[in-house]
Amino acid sequence: MAEDQIGQIVQQYFPPELQQRLLQHRELFPVVQEIRCRIDRPVILRLQRGQEVIAAECLTAAQLQHLVSRISQGSAYAWEEEFRRGYLTLPGGHRVGLAGKGVLEHGQIRTMKYISALNFRIARAVTGAADGLLQHVITEGRVQNTILVSPPGCGKTTLLRDLVRQLSDGVPQMQFPGVSVSVVDERSELAGSVNGVPQLDVGCRTDVLDGCPKSEGIRMMIRSMAPQVVAADEIGTAADVLAVEEALQSGVAVITTAHGSGGADLLRHPALGPLIKKGFFPVILSLHWQDGQVQLHYEKGCVL
């Protein structure tokens, strides 16, 4: 369970004096989404629905260095590529975001030093989270091209992960046998891979390309793995959208997410808008908070 995993994270990576303070809040672990750690600032537990709880006062530089050393297994050099990307993935699929001083080389970030803040983002594979989406995504036995759109924090990635799992494993109640899915997991959030091995359940017919830019990874997986469905989180750049359009034109179904408040925002997006207007995405599922709950709204994309 996620609360047990958070306890393991606290005991494995945090110094003893912080462990005691964090474990005093164990009753909150089932709803903790992030543990934010900043030098000379309080350690904050960020909960579902955007609530925050101060778990410990004024993290010291030595305590943060302890954390960095533990998550990088004592060798920041060995994790240079992960530092360059700004995060590390822990066993279990949890991701640790990094902030500090970027080291540039030829105008590109080569690595990061003087780490001043960490954000432990807790990965949760919620079995059944996508049950309410299936009736829209699967029509007459076929997977429809689908975009999940919402502001940050509404659970797009969690829903996408479970949707991939169900499309891959099959949905007996819909007499859907399961399909081959390729996941392009640029930021290791969907599958939570460690050393290329997914730590979260994304289904028995799913192949994962971890840490590769979506624009390149989508093309690679279509060429190498011949999927029936491609899934990727947070499509947005012109290069991403071009790769998605190529996938759609090749007959591969695409399931993805985007930031926004609904289909109208996607129409205004300079890169995604033209795809929506062409009818490439017949299913748009928007998520938003209402009365303390995430609400799902179906929009028929091709007639927006």
C-alpha cells in the first residue's frame, strides 16, 4: 500500500531526526502526494486536494545533503544523467525532483549541483481508477484516440496509467481481449521504471520506453514494437504533436494527456488545436475539482 511505501521512503532516505517527525504524521500517508524539502524551510507534506501540512521545521543543509547522498547511493557522478534531467526515480516508481544550480555545457544543462530542494512525488497505481473512462475509450471493440485534459493535480497520470493497464490486460466485462501498448515514458512517471524495468503495473501487453523524449520515442516504438496503441503523458510541444500525428496517420491509436481546463483550451493550443479541429481525437475527457471531488466530463472532440 502507498502508506507503507511512504514509510519505507522516510526510513530509507531521511536522517533519523526527520524520520521521527515525519512518522508522527503516519495517519496522513494514505493521502500524501508529495514530500517537499527545502534548505532552511519547513518540510511540507502536500496532500490530495492541494492541502499542505508542515511536518518539520527548517531543514538544514546537512540534512538535505544526507537525502541527496541516500537517493544517489552516495555517488552523484553515477547519476549525472538523472541530475541533468532534474529528477531521480526510486524503486516503486516514486520520483524525486531536484532544484539547485544548473551546470551548463554548450548552452544545455549538463548536470546540477548545490542542490537546495527536493520533491518526493509519490507514485500510486490505483487499480480501477480508469473504470469510468472505458465506455468512452473503447467503442465497438476498438480503442479511440483519446486526450485526458485537466489542470495540474487532478490525477491525469494516475488515470492514464490504469487505462493503459486495462487496455493491455483486457476488459472481460466489455469482451475486450487486450491490445499491445507502447508507453513512451519521458519522465518515468507512468511506469516508474528503474533500470528500464517498470515498477508500476501497466499491463501484460505493454512495452515501456523510459527516459526518451516523446517526439523521438513515439516513432521508435512504432518502428520497433508495432503497437496497436501508443500512450504518452503531457503532449504539448510542436515536435510531440507532429509525432502523434504521424502515429495517428499510421493507424495506431493514441492515448495521451494535456494541460488545460477542457476541450476549448485544446482548440486554442497552437500545436494541438489543428489536430482537434481535424477530428483526430474523437474523445476528450476533461477533469476538474468540484465540491472536493474530481469530476469527469466527456466531450466529443470531433464536433467541438
